[in-house]
Amino acid sequence: MDWPQRPDDPTDEWFGLHWKTRPLTEWAAGRSFIWIDDEITDRDREWVSAHHRGRALLHHVDPRIGLQRNDFETLIEWIAAADN
């Protein structure tokens, strides 16, 4: 997806969302998606849960270590669950 330009303040003024949360949810338009980021919070998860009718996995990754084996296992399990 093409991100909009990052605002000077990366926090959405409403509900304390990350600035990517709304654009990503709008782009997904009800389709399932995975969002991997080091800045995802519970507020982002709550908002997506309330405003997105499809499946969504918002997966936080520690920016100091990046993606690890357990992260990939989580992603694979989530994708596999969609097939059931």
C-alpha cells in the first residue's frame, strides 16, 4: 500500500491511534490483513477490531531485534486459521 505522508505528530488526534491505523484499515476495506510494526499499541488493536469487519492481525515486533522465528510461527498460525 502507498502510505500517506507521515504527519509531524505520528499519533492520530482521535483515540491516540498510530497514524497508519486508519489508512491501513480503509485500504483493507474489509479484507483480511496482517500489519507488522514496532509501534502498534492496544489502542490500534481496539480500533481495528471495532471498525474493520474482516480478520486482522496487528503484530508488534521489537525494533531492537526485528522478526524472530516465533513471530513467523505466529503469522503462519494466523494464516492457517483462515483456511479452517
